[in-house]
Amino acid sequence: MAVLLDTNILLRIVQPHHPQCAQAARALHSLRGRNEALVVTQQNIVEFWAVTSRPLAANGLGWGTDRVREEVASLRELFSELPELPLQTAWEGLVQRYRVTGKNVHDARLVAAMLVNDVRQILTFNAKDFARYSEIRALDPASVA
């Protein structure tokens, strides 16, 4: 079975001094030990780039584009990337059915990518953000490590 990695997991594993880094790494190790396919989407890459290249003062990591590009290349070596299939119809259905608004529409797009690629689990530090979607299961890193 496949597990989508939320962007917050990707961000934690590249920050060795972050308090959640070890927990994310243990969860990934555990899932790999269960032969789970660990996957990301193009949206994860976009969100990762946005946070890592954003200034520290704006809640980012303040990395230059060369470093971000290298980290993205590493992520693509570590994890499979789901194909960017037509997501618009699936996404619109989710945001309408679950009445999703504001910044949560980004999570709905991740769920749409999961559904059109038959992925039913996401590893995230924000399981509550995905609780509304009955089609998927949100896994907290502490529960799988």
C-alpha cells in the first residue's frame, strides 16, 4: 500500500535540529520496514520550495534556490512522485462536498491526488487537517514509529 507524505514530514526530515525530525525519520523507517510505498506529489514539491526558500522572518528556512533545488532532487530520489493526473474534477468535488475553504483547499488538492492515484493514507503531523476526508486515513508519525 502507498502512503503520501505531507509536506510537513518532508520539511522535518531536512531539519536535523527540529524537535519533530527524529519522529518523522522513525515513522519513515517503520513504514519502509512494512514495505509501504512512500510517495509525494508535485504540490508537495511546490510547498517544500515555498517554505524552504521563504525568509526566516516569514516563517521559512531562508535557503537559497541552489540548496532548495538540491534538496528537491534528493527527495525525488528517496520517494516516488505521483503522476500529475487530471485532479481538477476530483479537487472540486472534494472542496464542494466537504465545504473546504481558505488555506485548507491545499490539503484538499493533496487528497484529490491521493484518490486519483489510489493512495489511501497520508503521513502528517497535522492529522486533524485531514480528518474530514472519509476516503483516506491520516497517520501521525508517533503512531507508526
